[in-house]
Amino acid sequence: MDATDPQHRRLVRRDKEMVPTLLVQAMGVMCLCALLIVAYARLTDRPLEAMPALGDEVPVAAERLVILTADPQTGAARVLGADGTLIADLDPEQGGFVAGVHRALAFERNRQGVDPSAPVRLVRYETGQLSLRDPETGWRAELIGFGATNAAAFAALLD
């Protein structure tokens, strides 16, 4: 196939139209910039600025100690007060997210060798932020990060 062949010219024209060279170069520059920014942040130990405020930095609006239990087969969940009183008995459709959080909490507690049935703190801060905190392991979950509907499942437990 030589350069004068019509099929060769058609292929060359098609290849030029597929992805512009400038676009590929721009994407390479963006990747390099992202890598440099991350490397700089890690090497200089920059704080994680996007993390929500911790503990005593924001006043608490409402708080409750709860014990989470879940059926791993169905996704149903039960939420008990620290004294063992039933707060909510959720079927698989209502309790799916609560059961998922329970699995994550149970995994962390098992990893650290902590009692899996100990209560956790469900906290609503004055900023509206909703958080689940485990005093036994230091584990925490900022619940709005999972979407407003899922956060509402826990917010209902404070009301």
C-alpha cells in the first residue's frame, strides 16, 4: 500500500478525525497536573480540608445512643436504644441502608476485636450534619455522603 492508494488516503483521513492530537495532549497535561498537585499535598502533609468538622468543633443539636442489629440474609434491621428498648423495626425495604451501615460497623469492630453489640452515637449537629460515631473504635460515618434519602433513615431515629 503506497501513499497514492485511495484506500490508504481514506484510512489516514479517518485516523486524523478520530481523536485530535491536541485533545490527547491536553488530557496528558491534565493528568500530569493532577499527579503533581496530589504529590505536593502528600509531601507537605496538607490537612484534609474537605473533611467535616470533628467532635467538639461544632455544637450538637441532638444525640442518641443506639444499638444496630441486622439480618444479613434479608437486609431487615432493628434499632434499639442503649437500654434495649426498640426504636425501629425495619423491613428489608426500609432497613437496607441501616443494615449496610451495620455491616460496615460490624466489620470494623470485628477487625479491632470490639464487642459488636455496643451502642454507637447518632449525632445531629447544629449545622444539620448527621453522623454515626463509634466510641469503641473511633469509626465514623458522615451520613449525608450516602444521599439525602439514606440520611433520612437515620434522621428519623432522632425524632
